[in-house]
Amino acid sequence: MKIKKNVAVSDSGFVFNPTTGESFSVNPIGMKIVEMLKKETPTQEISNYILENYETDAPTIDKDLYDFIEMLKQYSLIEENEKA
Amino acid sequence: MEKQRYERPIIKKLESNMPNKFGMRTEYRPMTHIDNVGVKDLINEHGSPLFVISEKSVRDNIRNARKAFETRYPKVQFAWSYKTNYLDAVCRTFHQEGSWAEVVSGFEYDKAIHNGVDGSKIIFNGPDKTEDDLEKAIKNNSLIHIDHLDELYTVRKLAERMDIKAQVAIRVNMDTGIYPMWDRFGFNYENGQAWDALNKIMRSDVMELVGLHTHIGTFMLSPNAYAVAAGKMADLAIGIRDKYGHEIQYIDMGGGFASQNNLKGAYLPGTDINPTIDDFAEAITSALINSNFKPEKLPLLILETGRALIDDAAYLLGTVISNKRLSDGRRSTILDIGVNVLFTSFWYDHKITPAQPFTQHTEDTVVYGPLCMNIDVIRENISLPLLNKGDHVVIQNVGAYNMTQWMQFITLRPRIVMIDLEGNVHVVRERENLQRLLEFEKVPEHLKTFEL
């Protein structure tokens, strides 16, 4: 799973989709996930990274990461031929 | 390396065209303490949800209200509206501050007596006073505010039988230029009902007309309506003086002053648009002073203010049960606070503040309560900071009506604590438990056993 190639991601938390002209804001942890997805990092690795660096637990990450990726799909920011 | 505080990842579409109904972000800093007592500590000690009353705020509010009126008018008396919050601890705080009691049922009357209020300092309002209630009130020299003619005849009959002169006033309803006009309580000013009732009282030997009472509405946003009402009350009082040579002792302007809460549908927050107690005081006292009363004969002004004195003195603490995504993409958050304990969420957009640090990021959220009922919605649209499961929130302005109109429904009613002036926390009402509820129930013999 990866973020579409033409989607622009700024360091300050803005995401721009030139295909639709839509802009998005992302919070810092969301930004980190977007960056990792851009590098095609597997979701399990993303989960592990969050678990190691944040005060939370695996079920919470599992739930929130799934929800976040669903939203990225909803906004057409993920490659269409990719399956979750 | 120390781990960072977790905030769930969010992505928010930026829209620069239409404003949406979720509005702007309203929370900028967490509410971690109430009167210097930690919210987290309160929940750990007393459970969640939890009502918290600040004694300091209650006292500050009544003192400010008294100041607003007493600096403008020579004789002022507040009477605490029991129905707004009749917890003994709250009532007694107001009584310590000099407020009389204003009650609207036999139950509330008995509660005022139980709290040690002298009968002559209890104002008895409302359309439902039983003969037993009225007998008690007549015997105790309480101020009976007659609501309808049936009650007037009952009072007259009882006073004759008891051979005691009942201390009475009538409740007057009137057109003050606002909608809706409350004409279901009392006698109408414009169509002559009020005069009809006053004539009946004045011609009776067993009733003493001591005052006039009105209560023009609730959550009033127009101080001018009170000025109109006070003017009409003064006209009535002066009419009685001229016709019968009888000076009434007081004019009771009732309550209905808005608190700083946010009414549903209001575009701007209550703190920006709702009148202050000074606005109401100015309108009422100016109307009375500018009326035809001689300065030395101004009647006592009674106020039955409830909501405006208690709403911002209480908080409801709660905990996030879960965050969910709805089918249309909206975020929803489930709290352990239901509409059964936060009854006022039906008509207010309550301010919800997280009790722990948060970032500037928010999500458009629907806030639900824990009840398995579709009506259990605390906020339909709110731009809420990101909350995790187990996080705490503080709901503000909950002092009026919630602790009297709440109900035991699906969940049990929680504990209520009061923080005193020294920061000590007192339990003022215990949480309910199953045993307590079962005490009210009886099971018929043939239903006691069953096999499945």
C-alpha cells in the first residue's frame, strides 16, 4: 500500500492532491504515517514504530491506523490498484 | 527515550468555501482542575461520570446578583428556586447567603422545612398545591402564590376552617412583548383576570394580600421584557392602593434570567450574547423606581433567580468510552455521560473541555452518550480536540436542572460532590445502586420463581 505518486506532502502537515485539487491537513503522527506509506512501509512496521515511540497500546494503534488508512482511501490518496 | 503522548492520526480536508455546522474550534486549554482540585483525582476517587459543584462559585454568584440589585434598589430579597437544584447542600448554601426558599410542590415545601427554613420565608408557587399542602402553608404563614381560581377558593375555604388569615399573592401573567407568552400560569393582566382575583382576595376576611408575583418566561434574552413586566406589576400595586387603600409588601419578579449557556441554534456563544445579571437588574429596578410608587413606599423586590445563579457553578466529569467512524465518514465519540444525567443537552450545546493536554488539531465530531437509545446525543456537531479512549472531559454549565430532572434510565445516577471554600471535597449525594432501586419494587408471590 502506498500514497499516490503525484500527491504532494509538505513537512508542516499539508497534503495536496493535484488530481482533485483538494488539500488536507494532517496531525504530526498522521504525517509520520503518510511519510512511511509514501516509502511503502508495511503497516505492521508502522504499527511497531508507533508502539515504540508513543504512549499507547497495540489494540488502539490497530484500530486508529485502520481508520486512518480508510480515510486516506476515502480521499483517494492511496494507489487505486492497492488492496488493504 | 521517553515516549510521546499519543494522539490518534487524523486527516482533515481543508474547505475554504462554506462554513459547516460543526463550527470553529472552541477549546484552547484543558481543564485539569476545578477549584484547584485535580479532575483526574476526583474521578479516581469518586468514579465517572461525576457531578462537581463549586461552593465558591455558588456563593460568588449569589453575592454578585445581590450586589447588582441592592446597589440599584433599596429592598431586595432573593428566594432560592428549589426546582433548579434542590440538593440540600446547594439549598443550604443559598440559605446561608440569606436566600429564602421558593418551592412549587408539596415535596419541595417539605424539603425547605427539612432544611430549616422558617415557614414565613417559603414562597409557595405552582398550579398543584393539595389541600394538605395548603393547610401546612397557611399554618406556617408561608407566602402562597395563587395560580388559579380553584386554588383561591380552596385557600379561602381552608383559612375559614382553620381560622387563620392566609398570606397570599397572585401570580400574574402578561404580554411583555416576547414570544411565547406564558399565560398558562396565574391570572392574566390584560384581560382583567388579575383584577378579578385581586378583588376576590381584597373582599375576603381570611386572606391577606401581601404581594404580587409574576414569572414571564425562562432563559430570557431580553431584559426589556422584565422592564415591561415590572411596570405592569407596579400599576397593579398602585391600583390596589388607590382602590382599597392597601399597600402590598412585595413584588416578586420571579426568575427566568438566562445563564451563560449556549442555546441550541444560537449562532454566537452564550457568553457573548446572553444578558448579564446587571442588565436584568437595571431593567427591573429602573421600571419600579420610575413607576408611581413614592420613594419611601417602594415594595420589597423578590427575585426567584435559579439558573443564572447555579448553572456555571457545577461541572459534569466524564470519560471517553470509544471513538467510532460513522457510515458517512463523520467521527463520533462515545462518553459515559448520557442524556439521562445531562438532561439539558436537549436544549443546550454544552461546552465540552478535555481534562488533559491536547494539540491544536480537532475533528468534526458527534458526541454520544452510553445509552443504547438513539436519542442519547450530547452534541450533534462539535469541533472537538482529539480524545483517546479513557480520556476525561469536563462539561460546563450543568448546575441548573440536571440534578433535579435527571433520571435513572439504563444507567444509574452518579455521585455528586461539592468542593468547599478550602478545597475539601464532600460527597453531597451518593451514587445509586441496584439495592437502592430494588427497595421501591415489589414482586407478586406468583412471579417470584421461574425455570428457564
